[in-house]
Amino acid sequence: MKGSRRHHPWRHARDHHPAIEIITNCRLPDEEAGFWDGGGRIFLDRDLTQRSRRSALAHECAHVERGIVPVDAVLEAREERAVDIIAARRLITVELLIDALRWCRGVTGVELADEVWTDQHALNVRLASLTPAERAQITAALADCDWVH
């Protein structure tokens, strides 16, 4: 990655949330990669891949930073979306995305998620939440690629 460091969720948790214990040896309900208990613990499912653990931990750290949301379905959905975007932006910078798109020749599937070292959900969120300026930056950076039409 040119000129920038890849986000390290474990280091981020250590540096910004030293009182939070991260528990990785538990089995969570289906479809749940991780959760923050609202206090001093983040739980990550024991069966996650390393890139899924990175994505889940980044997501849960964003929850810690934003705090507890009142129990309300609409507010919870909005909060999950906001936290997804925060985590995806931390994990996948525009520079990293450009480098990965070059490597993957613009294909945005599993290979691209592997290349940016996240799960598919984080990649999908990042791609869906690109700003117009980021889209323009990506378009300009990839203009010289022979596979861009």
C-alpha cells in the first residue's frame, strides 16, 4: 500500500479501548460475527476467518466509540449502518481500494475482499458508501488501466 498503513483493529482496540476485553473463544448465534456487551467486553465468534475477525472487531470498536443506542428498531438499524460505514472506511482506504482494484482488474468479488483483507460485507459497505470525490479519485487513478472501458 503506497504511503499509508493498513488499519489494525487489534492495535486500535488496545490504543483506544484498553479497558475492553476481547473474547475470541465463544460461539455466537448464526449470522452474528461479534458483539459489544455495552460494557467492558467484545465477543468475536471463534469460527471467523482472520479477515472476518478484523472486520468484526473494527465494527464493534465503532460501537464502543458511539455508545449504547436506545432500544428502538429504527434507531438500531441506523446505528448499524453508521457503524458499518465507520468500520469499512477505517479498514479500506481509497488508496488501498485503488491498489486492490488494479490487482483484481476491477473485479469486486471475493478476490477483492481478500485483497483489502476484509470480509465481503465490509467491502460491500465501503463500495456502497463511496463519496462522489472518492469515486472520481478511483476513476482517475484507474483511467490508465487497459481493462477499464
